Amino acid sequence: MNAVDVLILNGKGLTVEEVAEVALKGRKVEIAEEAFGRLKKGRELMQSLADSGKAIYGFNRGVGWNKDICVAQDEIDAYNYELIRTHALGVPPYHTDEEVRAMMVIRLNNMLIGTACATDELAKRYRDFLNHGIHPLIPQRGSVGDADITTLSHMGLTFSGEGDVRYHGEVVPAEEAIKEEGLPEYRLKLKDAHTIILSNAQGEGLTALLAVKTRQLVDLVNLIYCLDYEGLNGNVEAMCKEVNEIRGLPGQMESAARCREFLEGSYLYEPDENRALQDSLTFRGGFAIQGTVLDALHVVEKFLAIQINSPSDNPAIVLEKENTFVTANFETATLAAAVEMLAITLSHMSKAISYRMIKMTDPHFTGLTRYLAAWDGSSLGYATIQNTYTALDVENRFLTNPSSVDFYPMEGMIEDHGANLPLAAEKALKMVDNIYYLAGMEALYAAQAVDLRQMKFGELKLGKYTGKAYKAIRSCIPFLDENRNMHEEIKKIYAFMTSDEMGNILQ
């Protein structure tokens, strides 16, 4: 990779797109030189304050209920390992390599702000693990979200050679991967252990990937929705620019504009006396429902951008004041609530897709065949597939149940709040995956409806992008003129919906 492609981290300006490049595409990272200067000043200040007798949480004092326990200067290094080992309490299954990479780049970036007492060696460990493809096994479950203490501790263990990592696709001891890559030995010292665990990087990393995947998903759903509309011969008046500007909702306007782009040149803009005056809401307002997801996503992106460029450290070093201050900067309720709002809008989109498929099987609505079966009756069409998408939509409805309001008081009633950001993001990511399946099924319906309409009424002029989508879908799944294995076709269309080929159509 060229030097120009390396992402320079300095504690500010990190974007969600850059997190995705590091996480999903393996983009390498480097640390800005001035960031090392901030880390050095922070260490010197914290050590000076501790030497003067100031009590510092997680440094010369214990954590949680043990905040009143003193840690002697000559015990600090040993205390680091005691802290990291006793807090490594996550429960499988484990995060993907991509999710772990998102966590590491986020924590490295906001560590470089300089409010933590981090050693240069710790910062370099994050960088080197990212650049050498060493991915700690981080359990998905165990964090309540006000700092992902019990899960990120597993990352800290691997930095010094304990625990397991995924390396070249295999799970191996961390020590083995470190030696294989020729990385220097690293030992936790000063406040490194507390710096590792007092982070929201698990929840933030998942939310970053959620944001990127949701934006891609909405674009795909809009494309398939437009092709489905062509299969219906629907009325597209509701998508026009002027009508949506009257309303003024940003997501709705963005979604409508994208749909107009997809349908450019479509026969739907030609007059047809047989076309309905207006269609059911999931068709007429489908783009607006997708726009609702975009509006919620804008909120997530706004607060996520703040969090990945701000510290969660407690206490926080404030160099300008030459002091440390107790904080609550690890609180994630704002972002967790935004993620749950996004999940609710995803459920609306899921339901709308399912309702459109139900409508498309009704010959009284479409003027086509029951279940979109072949005209000659050679197949049953898409009949029992309704069970599958109904089950997925029911699961999505379940996944919208809020988790940010569920917590128990812990640590002697001191830690009596938790927003469960990792769980909220994990559930929303599952919804996104489910909706990729639903979008794939709607693609099957849409292509079948287009074929059936062309067989009855003659060739249709499809839109600039919907025409490409139709051809791509048909290159993967042929017209349904016989009773085939729907399980295999669902798998194929899901793989296709998530492939680069479909993504390229949306460029």
C-alpha cells in the first residue's frame, strides 16, 4: 500500500468511512508524530500529580467499589495485569475480524487526543496489530455499554501475548502471532490497562459498521423497490422533486431523488390509462419509508462522529489545566438511543418490503398471476416463500425491542447505569442482515413481475439503473417457470445482493 493510502491518526477528524476502510478493506494506519508528544505530556502530568499525592482513579487507586484502595508506586505494573485479567469476562460468540478492526482503530484514534495516560508502546500495539492483521478474539457479550470493560479486556491480554487471536484466518495464541510478525515485546505499565478497558470502542465500532452497512442497504432497497414498481406498473408521481420539497424531510428528499435517478427513462413516466391513480402506501410511499431510515441514520452518524473523536477516559487529563478530572465521558445513552431509533426505522422498512411482496402475489392488485406464477401454470410461483419473509420480519420486530433502558446497579451500587450500546448495535446489525435477505426476495418478485408483464403487454422500457439491476438478477436467477428449490435460490440472491457486482450497479 502506498504511503498516501495510509490513514494518519491524530485523535481528531476520523470519519465513519475511514473506520470502514480500515475494518473492511484492511487500510493501514499510522500515528501522527504530534500525537506522541501529547501522550508524553499526559504521562508526565499524571505521574507528577500522583507523586504529589493526588488520588487518581485506575492509577494509584483501584476501580469500581475499590476506588478507595491505594495502589503503591512499585505495584502499578503488577496492578495492570491484575486489572486486565480480572476484567476479561466476556462471553462467546466472538466478534468478526472486521468488527475488531473497527474497535481498534477507534480506540487508537481517541487515545491520541491525550486525555489518557497511555504509553507510546500501547499506541503502537494497536497500530501494529491492525497493520499486521492480528485480530484479538473479543467476545460479543459481557459489556453493559458504559465503557466496554469486560470485553475489551480480552484485547489487552493479547497485546502482551496472552489469550488467542485470529491470524491468517486461524485462531492461534497471541504470542505465536506476535513472534511470527517480529513485533517487539510489550508489557502493560503506568495506566495502560485502564486505558484499554475504559473505552466504548466495542459499541462504537459496531455502530460505525452499522452506519456504513445501513447506508448501503437503503440504497439497495431503493433500487429493488423501483424495479418492483416497474413490475407493478405503478404511479410514480409521489417521487417528484417538487412534491417532496414541499414536505422538506431530508431523508425523504434524498430517497426520492435516488429513486428518480434509478428510474430515469423508465416506461413509468409514460402515460397509461390502465395505471392506478395511486397505489398502496408501501409502494406510493416506499421511498419515504426508506427516507425515514436515512433520517435516523443521520442522527446516528452525527453523534458517532463526536464519540470516535472524543475521549471516554476517566479521569481525563486536561493539559491546559495541568490537572486530571473525574468524568462521565464513557456514557453512551445518546448514541444507544439513536441506534435504537435507527432499529425502529429498519423495522418499518422490513415491514414495507414484506407488504409489497404480499401485494405482488395478488392478481387483483397487479393484473398478473397469483403468486407471480408462470402464465401457463407450469409453476406455483412464489407461494410458500411468504413463510420465510414473514419469519424474518417477525424477528426484526423482536430485535427492535429496546435494550438501552435495561441495567442493574453494580460495584456496590456505584455503577448504577448502563446503556447497552454493544447489544443495541449488535441487534441492529442482525436486522440489516435480515433485510438483505428480504431485499433479495423482493428482487425475485420484481424480476418475475417484469417478465410476466412483458409477456402479456410487450417489452417494457426499464429505468437506467433498474434495467441494469434486472439483467444482473436474471444472470443469477432465471425466470421461474418450474417448481425449483427456493432455499437455494434465496441463498443465491442473498449472496448476490451483498456482492460487489450489485454494489457496482449502485455506483
